[in-house]
Amino acid sequence: MSTEEVIIEKQKISNRDIKLPPKYKVIVLNDDRTSMEFVIAMLISIFKHSEESAVHLTLKIHHEGQAVAGVYPFEIAEQKVFDGTALARHNGFPLILKSEVE
């Protein structure tokens, strides 16, 4: 038998004490060489936008220089950036996607 006793106190944890992990925005940047048709197709295939919302986002990217394509947990956001970039390079476009904390 040990001469020391370990006492563990129970702590009540409320929902206020638990922090949810941050979400990440996937941002598509405008450039002068990537076609709008490609951006629309990429938004539909990778980000699952409808054709209408893909066209709207593409116009926003074109006019404002960038737009948020979606908001996801970190790993999914990074995968979307990777997939979009890979698809752009495969098709010969310099399109840039990035993720940042929301």
C-alpha cells in the first residue's frame, strides 16, 4: 500500500467551456488567364455549387478580385484548395485558391 493518496477532483464542464475548432474559408482569387467557364465548372464539381451560384461567385471573383467558395473544417478546406489547384494546373490555368481561418 502506498503512503501517498492521489485525489482527483471531478470538474464539471459546461458547453460554454468547450471550444469548437475554427472553420476555414476557401477563397478563390481572380487572375487574367483562367477562363470564367473553368471557374464555374470547378465551383460546381469541387464545391458542389449550383450553376446559378457558381456563375454569381465567378462574377464576384472577377469584379472584386476574390470570393469565398465555401467554409469548412481545416482538413476539408485544405483538400478543397488542393483539388481546385490540381484541377486548374491539369487544365493549364494559374488559378490560385487559399484557405484562411474564418
